[in-house]
Amino acid sequence: MCGIAGLFSPGGADDGRLSGTVERMTTALVHRGPDASGTWTDARHGVSFGQRRLAILDLSEAGAQPMHSACGRYTITFNGEIYNHLAIRVELEACGAAPNWRGHSDTETLLAAVRQWGLEQALQRLIGMFAFALWDAETRRLVLARDRFGEKPLFYGWSGADLVFGSELKALAAHPSWSPSLDRAALTAFMRYSYIPAPATIWRGVRKLPPASFVTIPADAVPGMWPEPRPYWSLRDRVTAAQGDRIGSEREAIDRLELLLATAVKRQCLSDVPLGAFLSGGVDSSTIVALMQAQASLPVRTFSIGFAEGGYNEAEDARKVAQHLGTDHTELYVDARTAMDVIPALPRMYDEPFADSSQIPTHLVARLARRHVTVALSGDAGDEMFGGYNRHVWGTALQARLARLPMPLRRMLGAVLSAVAPEPADTILNALQPVLPGRLKLRHAGDQVAKLGRIIAADGFDGLYRTLCSIDQDPIATVVSGEERVAWAGTEMRQLSAAVDPLDRMTLADSLSYLSDDILQKVDRAAMAVALETRVPFLDKDVVEFSARVPAGMKVRDGRGKWLVRQVLYRHVPAEMIDRPKTGFSIPLDAWLRGPLKSWASDLLSPERLRRQGLFDPVRVTRMFDEHVSRRHNHSYWLWNVLMAQAWHDEWVRAA
């Protein structure tokens, strides 16, 4: 795992300017790679690469970057891990295409694979997470590439006459010609989703490379040229093809998933440095840890964070699972002050507005883990692959029932439920918890009632899904001069066959945007801020392609999600230790904004400040804040969006 940066100045440039600029860009990424740094420059052709290294595989100089291919044609700066690189080496050796290996790094393997099979076929063979830049000295082309799900970030754009790229936006901001302007359509999308969907960034003229694609910048490129990224793999195609290739046997499905996940875990435990795992005590992380421990000769290092607030504390659940599996478990209980102390660091950690509030506990557990290990496996992506969110469980059935009701009646019911204040609803529903069946028990029930009101009023299946995913239902009214446009994931979904199962449609949409642009980016920045590499076994290519073949009835059953994953986990952990309401990795944001964060929020949300910055409608923001503080409604997620954008503006727009 590393931080990469570089630039391409077509036609050539001064060696000192190129090298000096790239050194500044990579210095901005020192937190991602504290172990070493390297730069390479070809002034004649105007290309320069840099890397900050976090040494994971091949700790020797043979693993240093930027790295050249044995034939001298290719130069690469690479971030990530290729888990099947040893198998690729065997394949290269079998066909007589292996070079005289200098070390055992996956980067050297990738260069040999590109030389033998070409870039696209090499990419199709890779199982891993990565983002890299490749210079082809023969064709004088720069290629940028990203892994199938976007686990590793890659930004690129024009800064003056240079095409610049980097693992984080702060690397691009170190270029002397950096002069960005804010993209209000991206800000509008942020208000809707709490993140900015690819390929947009908060800045005009800067893009995220979409997952599972590569883009080629030719030698005659000119500023403002945007070659179209080319996909080398498509989750949409895999999901569509799987509609006619379902797994029929439950026993076969359970056995197969356990084998594939165990294989993925084994691949991802390849490391030359200490390795552990995050453990929340939920289905996904417990499954990963169980399979790790089953293969380990020593107790696996596991880590969890606890909060004093009962509705947000998973540490006790994690401890029980750790004790059952026999892991070497470390937990840390944090108070509100410790968690809130992270907030000032968030704008620089994420570089653009990002408001998934679980970014705070994610950073805290990463910081805890980094004291003991350099690599941590996580249970992320289990929900997207196997139907774990509440919307997956009841979304399809609810929409079918709602379709029978006239829209005017649905809108009226939706308005009534949306008007219910959260705290009385919480009080009533919490009192009923002891007599409710397990599948009807909800944490933060008052918020769920308000969400149900919005769902009832939604028009059609796609409208329902959009409502479920939206924090701001009308972001154009919130953002001054706001506008909405279709993101990469939206374009992918529009090409989806209407015959795709509704659950597959939802999980695909979640995977293409929420997973790639929120979950994976949240974890990458939160962990890499402390130089911790995170790995996601549920995103192993073989596991993902298998999940597409699993029918809806093996994902959602009896009012619960992830049925198939649960069956694998029950082979290792008793069901009664796992089966409880889904919590999510969250913080008591609603209470904090009425209490210890109220003064900070009031300052950022003052009408005078809002008018001066010109991002959001002051009247709308003031009304939402007043309603929240007075407990008439819980607008905590909406307000967190605005607050993170305001805090980001203070950090980056003033500096720009």
C-alpha cells in the first residue's frame, strides 16, 4: 500500500521542474507511505512519477518504486496489493515469459504480466486492489488504471499544461498551477448522498477514474483533453449473465461460499508485516475473522471500538465473538470528547466534502489497530454482495404492497409519518421492544418511522431506491445554483436489463456507487491517515462473481438479510451470538448536535457565514437546524452534510 502521484507534460519539460513538482506532490502523501519515497523522471517525454511507500510485501530495495520492467519498456508507480500475483508468476514461468525475478513484489509481477499479455489481459487476470500509472516508452502513452471496485483511489486532471494524477486530491493541490473552481453539481450530489459519486470531484476539471477501468493519455494530448476510460470488467454484465445461471442447491451454495471466502482470506493474509482484522461482532466481520482463525496457527489480532451510549456500542458483541473464536482481542472504549477530537482532521483527511459520520469510529479503530499491526482485514462489502441492508430485506415486498395504493393516499400517509418527531417514536417503540419478534426490533426506531414516511410517498421502484439512498430529498433547493447530473453508476444502471431481479438491481446499484464512492473511500482515508492497509475479502473477484449467481431467496429469508453468509458463520459461531438487530458503525450524532457539538455547529451554520460563503440557502439551513435542536425532527445526517461541506470550505477553498 502506498501513495502515488505524478504528471505528464506532453512534448517534454525541464527535468528540475518535473522532479521538483512530483516531489512536492508525493510529500503531500507521506501519511500513506512513511517507509520510503521514490521519484523517476523522463524529461524528454515530460513524464514524472512519484511514490510514498508503505512496505507490505518484499521489504527490500527490490520492491522499491517507481519500478521498471525487465525489458525497459514500462515504468510503473503502483498502490495496492495483487493477491494472486504468485499464481500469475507460475503462469508466466510455465509459458517461458518470466524474467529473472529481482524480488518477490507483486509490482514486478504486474510489469511482467503487462509485457506478456498486454495491459487489458493483464488487468483481467488480477485479483486485488490497486491504482497505478504506467508509462509505455515505446508508444509514449500514459495509462492510469484502477481495481474492479475502486478500493484504491485515483484522481486525475489538468493543471496548467500538465496532466496530473494522485492517490488523493491533496497531491494534485501541490502542483504550482493548481487553480480549481468548485463544481456545484458535485456539491448538489454530495448533499443528496453524503459523498460525491464518480467520476466527479468537488473541483471542476478533476475526475475520479471509475472502478474496473483504465484511461490512456496519448503523446499528443493537450490541456482539456479527456480520453474516455475503458472498462476491462463489468459487474453489471456479471449480474445480468447470472440471471440465467442461478445456484439451485442450498448445500452447494453454503459449501461453495465458505470455500471461496476461505480462499480469499488466505490470499489476503499474504504479508511480510503484522496483520489483523477489524471485529464488530456483526455477521460480516465475524465471518472473516472466523475464517482467518480457522487457518491460523496463532490467535488472530482483532480490534474493536466501544461507546458508552448503548445503542451505538458493539464492543460487547465483538468481545463475545472474539472469546468464542480465541482471537487476541483489543478493544478501546472512547468517550464523546475523544471521538469529537477527530472532527477537525476530517476536511484534510478526505480532501473533498464527505459526510458518512462512521468516518469517525472507522478512523478510531484504524488508529487502535495501527499500534499493533500494519494490515487489517475487514468485513466490508458483505451487505452489498449478499443483501444485508434493511432496504434489501423489505424494499421489494414493500414496494409491491404500496403499488396497490393510490399515489394521493400514499403521499398523505408519508406526510403523516414524516411529521412524527423522532424522540416520542423512539420512546414508544423502545417500550415495545421486549414483546416484538426479533426481526421487527429496530435500533433508532424513530428515525426508521420518518424514513418509512418518505418511502411510502416514493413513486415506483427506482423512486423508492433513490429515496432510500438520499439524505437530502431536494438538494437543488439546498445548494445555491445547484444542479444534478447523472453519475457513472447511474449510466451503468440505465444500461441494465429490466429483467434483472429487484434485489439484484438494488445490490448492484449499491455496489456501483455507495460501496465504491462511500464505504471504500471512507475506509481508505480513515486507515491510510495512520498508514494502515485495509483489505476486503468479500471483494475477491471469485466471491463477487459467485454472489451474482446466488438467488434472492438465499440472500434474504425470513425477514433477515445475508442468509447465505449466516449459514457459513453458524458453522463457526453460535447463531444466538450473532442474531440481533443490525446496528451499523455509527455515532450518536443527533444528540451531539444538540449538546457538545451545538456551539461548533451554530458557528458553521450561522446565516451570516452561509451568505458569505454562498454554498447553501441560509433560510433552509437555519430552519433545519432549529427543528433539530428543538427535537421536532432528527435532521442530524442532513446537517452533518452541511457541516462537513462548511468545514471543508474553510480548509480548502480559502487555501485555494
